[in-house]
Amino acid sequence: MPEILSLEELRERFSNASGGDMFDPEFRKVAELVFGDGDSRQAPYCGIPTLLKAPYRPDASPDFTGIDIALFGIPMDLGVTNRSGARFGPRAVRNVDRVGPYEHVLRAIPTAHARVADVGDVPFRSRFDLTASHEDIERFVLGVVKAGVVPLVVGGDHSIGLPILRAVGEDRSVGMIHIDAHCDTGGSFEGCKFHHGGPFRQAVLDGVLDPRRTVQIGIRGNSEYLWEFSYASGMTVIHAEEVGDIGTGAVIARAREIVGSGPTYISFDVDSLDPAFAPGTGTPEVGGLTSAQALGILRGLAGLNIVGGDVVEVAPQYDPTTNTAQIAAQVLFELLCLAAEAIKIRAS
């Protein structure tokens, strides 16, 4: 942190300094990203909205050259079992201003170390066909992964987790840190096994998700009886009330122990949060995590081998405050910090 100065020293250094002048090397690095030369910066409400204000590269597919981390939307909610609307999640998150570029807890500046772009939304052949939509998602994400780029996704309902994991885990199964109110390991309902309540059962059965390296955090509600597969497959389930009892430090330590140093995917459902913090979602469950708890857990994952991530189930029409989209954007930024750190570690 900057040194503590006397009044005379403060006057000498800061009296004629502009708002863009920073003297601490770390703070200067951030200021140079934001201001460039001088003290002028674009107003946050101006310009075309993109995910985390990243450069917009809708033409990046299929090669994704010049990108280390691809941010993109998956505006699809054909797999919901309750309230629809998560198809509007990517647009809502793009409209959030003033997130990043500095993460003060991790002291991270992800865009200083990784090339990041918003590559648009997954293109769909049909807005009506769930199976075809999953095929489109898998094809798009596979292109990102094959290009050596880390995918960070804004959904969309949680059924998108299956095609994403099929792409990310194509060459080897991955571990997962899953923050949610629901385990999403249910079986087929009404002839469909691709709904948002079952992506991770199918991912395990497909061999792309390692259940012994999977931890599910924040679980609660009246659907516990549907999650037998989580326990039978060896997943670790940490209920929401346990987070309060043992503390986020213990949760972080357990998660890090479970996933180890292997490739790890992070999936964040906004209904992991109590509806007091994130009411804009399709299946709200009372008694959830606070936003501070969720962010604390994510920050505690720094240094893990992160190979992808998502934030899903933002249904903005149920939240006139826009708080749900705000926390989703912040979660996306935390995922960006974790992914950028993982890239740096893998390159060292």
C-alpha cells in the first residue's frame, strides 16, 4: 500500500495531481488501463454495452485468435422447470456498468495479464428445440476450447452446463466447484433428461465430469430428495446452513482439497444467493448465501487450475432493482480474475 505522508508531503505530491495520477505502482497500473494518458475516461453509461466492458469481437468465431479468455452469452432457457426468463440474462449482465478492472481483495488486474473479449452470443438454429440448442452450445464451446481459449459464460438456464462440460471435458474429465441452491443431478422428467435440474448427472454419466472432484455449495430447499445421485456418485454437498456454521474459510479449504490441482470448472447459479440479494431468478430459495459469502468463496479459489466457468439463471424481469444482474456481473468478474491467474500459472 502507499506510504503514509506528512501534510507537507501530501501537498507537494497531490495538490496539482489529476484524478488519473497514481503514484503507487499497483494503482498506477490500473489507472493506466482506465485513463491512458491524462484524466479523461469514457462515461460508464456510454458506448455499446459488452460483458465487463470487454472489447466486442462477435467475428472471433471460429478461430478465436488473439484471445485468451472468451466471454459470451447463452440466451437460452428452454430447460427451465419453473419461471422462464433466463434467456434475457446475458443482455442484463451486459448492461451492468462499473465492474472491474481491479479486484481489491485479490489485488488482481486480469485484463493486464490476459487478452479478453466479448465474442457475442452462441448462435442457435432454433429458439424452440432444446436438444438442437444443446448441440449448438457444445459446438460453439468446443471451438473456444480447441483454440486454447478459456470460456466464461453468462446464461441462460443451468441446462447449458451439460453441453459446456461436454466440450470442456472432451479430452479428460474435469472437476467442478458448483455454487447453487440445487444440486441439479436429477433424472429424466416427462421424457426429458436435458432440463436445468439434471445437467450434472448426465455430465458424470457421459464421463466428462469427475464426481469425486466435485463440490456443491449452498444447497437447500425442498428438492433434497431429488439429489440422490450427488451422494451416490461421490460428490461433496455443502448445504447453505453449513456455510454459516463452519464459515467460508472452511468451505474454501474443503473445495480446494476436493478439486486439487486438476482442471476445474466453476458453475455459479444466482439462486445460490438468498432472494433478498438476487430475486431475479426462476427458482428462488430462501435461506441462501449472502453476496459477501459467495464472493468470499470465489476469491478463495485463486490459484486453482480453472479451465472455464459460468454464471446462470439470471431472469431480470423478476428484479426491478437490477441487483441480480449486478451480482452476476461481479461474479463474472471474479471468474475472470481466477481464469487469468490460472492462465498465468499454467504459462509459468
